[in-house]
Amino acid sequence: GLFMGPATEPREAATSLDEITERLDDLPGDVRALVIRDGERMIDRAADEAAPTGSVFKLFVLGAVAEAVAAGTLAWDETLTLTDDVKSLPSGELQNEPAGTTLSVREAAEKMISISDNTATDMLIQRLGRDAVEQAVTDMGHSDPALMRPFLTTQELFALGWGGHDALADRWAAGDESERRAVLEELAALPFDVAVEEVDLTATFWQRDLEWFSSPDDIAAAHEALQTRATADPVVAEVLEINPGVSIDPAAWTDVAFKGGSSPGVVAGSWHALSADGTPVTIVVTMADDEALSTQDQTELFGLVEDTFRVLAAE
């Protein structure tokens, strides 16, 4: 994307965990934050409360992929073929490739995590089956897996949020799990046709449960589950560590696993890293507001994460 707006003063870095916590409080909307160092909770701001997380949900898809690989029902080098029916909207790049394009499961996972490719994500969910991803949510330690059932694909989210299917979206918002599964069955019979030039892409819809909901504690647990899986399968760590998400001193931090996410009114980020002496640190931040979040607010949130890594490295 390209953002154009009034110039702003460079942000001033926070120099202590207390200041970081205070500045988190100054951000708009509902902010959740969790910082854990070697099991000690250094920052805990409503970390047990669920919030929309945007594409951070893709950690659970990666967990389902890793579990299937471990079970022998999937292989990292298995070939997936892109079809028109699975193409989603950006972020990503696969939606622009022609049907028939092939890539390996590993390549799809790398795109899903490193550039948050939505079509790659939906291809993996299609290959695994929705049930397998829902089981991964439970297995990876989510405190309330029902919040993630039925597990939406990105295409389904966009169709219900921007596709003009107001009646189906209303039923989703008011329905229980059984009703929501019925909604998705009906949605599957309709063409995916989102006229992005005709809809307000800044209008929020997470308040209608059109999102993926997890608490910072849930996301931290997902990272821990993936780290455990990575001890037996290094590909998991390699996929998670392609993009660190923020600027981090490589001399102070190694093995930086990252997944962030956003949707209208929502931004989130999650990290698991090792300090130079091997101490594990997990950081999770989420922010949700009824209005679209400004670039300045998003920059401040991720800037505070950079400040957190810097403060912890200096202690």
C-alpha cells in the first residue's frame, strides 16, 4: 500500500517498561498487551481477554500444517495447485497468478506467514480441511476454541464483510455455531465477487464477529506450541523467522518468530524470540477500534514493540 498524509514528528522511543505500558494506555480503542520473559509476565494488559487479531490467526493454520506433516498425512514438498475458486483478496500476491500455478506446501506456508498471503492461507485450509484447523486451535492451547468455530477462510471473511451478502452477514452475527456453519454452506454456493472500488474498505466489521478472536495469552500459547513443534521439525522455525516484523538488533535477539495482522479497525502483532543469552521472550499486542486506525497509531504500537525489545536487551 501507499500512504500519503501530513508529515508527523518522528516518534520518541520509550525507555522503560513502565513508560511503554503508559503509552499503550494512550492508544485508541481496546488495547491488549503481553510481554513474557523466561516465564515472567513483564507486561500484562488484559492479556486474558479475547480480541480480534487479523492475520495472526495464521499461526493456527501453520500449526495444523505442522501437525499434518508430523502425522505423515502431508509433506512440505507436496504440490498445491492454484484454482480460481480459492483466490482471495490481498494481502499477498497469489491472487494475481493464473489458475494452474503450482507451489509446494512449504512455499504456501512461507507466503502465508512472511507476507500474509491470503490466497496461500486459503489453499492450505482447503487442503487440510476446516476441521483440522479447528482441532489445531484447541491443541495449541486456545482458552476458548469456540470463538474460532467455524474457522473462517479469508475469502469467507471478505465475502461476508464486503460482498453485499447482508442477510448472510446478519445471520452470522446473530447465529450460534450451527447457524454460522449453515451460513458458510450457503455462501460457498455463491460467486466470490467483491467490488473493492465500490465498498468502503475502512468500514469496520469485527464487531459483528467477522474476525478471528484470541487473547494475547492464546497467541502466546500458539507460539509456544509452534516452538515445541519446531524442535522436531526445523522447517516450522524457518517459516516463522523469514520476516521479523519490526527492526530488531540481530546481535541482541535471535530466532525471531513473527506474525502480525490487520483488518479495518484492527491491528495486531506477535513475536517469540531468544535473547543473546538464550532467554525466551514472547510479545503480543492487539488494538481494535470502531473506526479505522491511523497510520500514526499503528506506527506507535509497533514502535513500542521495538522499544520493548530494546529495553529488555539492555536489562
